[in-house]
Amino acid sequence: MQIANKELEIFAAKSENAPLVIVNCFEDEGETIYRQVQSQTDKDFSFAAIHGINCCTELTPWKCSALRKKEPDFGDGAKAYLSELTEKILPEIQRRIPAPSFSILAGYSLCGLFAVYAAFTSNAFKRIVCASGSLWYPGFLEFCKAYEPSAKIDRISFSLGDKESLSQNPVYATVKTNTLEIQSIFQESGVTATFTEFSGNHFFEADKRLAKGITSVL
């Protein structure tokens, strides 16, 4: 299914008032994550995986030079994509599923960064999952300190691999410190904000980590 130039996989809940989980995807991992969440909980939920996103331009809030050679620079498309997501994609998803009780936005890496950005700039979501989120992004911690999360947010799950902050790149190495500081910002706003540290680097068992985060906020 295509909505607003994005490809979607939608798995509908069995009944109304089940939460809706929305996951921005890098590749074709949507159904894999859905099945893993299903295997971890008996709770009913709808699930929508969004594909076809340019992660380096549509999920980042302002421009930033690439941190590795031969990689593209980051763009400033998060605001525009968030509008597209909440005004075009989300209503179409909701038309195709039983009426949800609330919506969860979940993502890994840059998709996790975008999910936290949305928590500060939109009232569309009640719960957030940021798995190995790119919270090292230059200026993002300062952005979070300058604003308050949406009053609608009541729960957020953060996670990292225990080797992620060991990077030799000084920007990437800030990821754990930044994640814990941003967790504190949510906690100070009265949000239930949890942090889980898994074994491995950024790329180890990404789907499993994200699925565990989703299960924890259902």
C-alpha cells in the first residue's frame, strides 16, 4: 500500500481500542518486528510499518555534515516528514484499522531520533520507543533541554547496546550520556521513561531490541 509516496505494511488489531504501533523502517524489517512483538505479548495491537524513507534527510531536524567519509550529509526534513506522517499517513492508517485507543511511535537509530523529536513537536503520539536512537546528533540534547515533551506523552522507552558509546568518533561516543540526559528530561516532566542496556554494538539484534521496547510500552 502506498500513502504520500511511502510504502506501508498494515496489520490490523482484532478489536477496537487496541493501541496502534507505527514504525519507521530502514529496509523491509517491518513484518519481522511485528511478528517478534506478537511473540512477546498477548495484548492486541495494530501495527504499521513505513518504508521508503530517506533516513538521512527526512528524519533529521536540521542540517549536519556527515561524520564518516563517503556518507551523505544529514538534512533538515524531520519537520516536513512529521507533518506528512501526522496529517496524511496516520489518518489513512486509522481508516484501515479498528479505532485505536492511542498511538505509539517507534524507531531504531535515526528513526529513534525522529521518534524523540516527534515527542517534543507533536501531540499525535502517547508513547515513544527509541531503540539505539541517534541521540548523539549535534545540537539535539540542547534542543531537548530548551523545550518540553508533549503533555500527551506518558511513557517512553530508551535502549542502547553496551558498546555503542565506545566509538572512537567523539560525536558518536556521546550517545549514552545524551540518552540518559534526555531520559531525565522526560522523567522531570512526569513521563515514565525507562532505559535498557543490551549487549552488543549498534547493529547487533536491532529488530529484537526494537520489538522489546515496543512490547514494554503496549
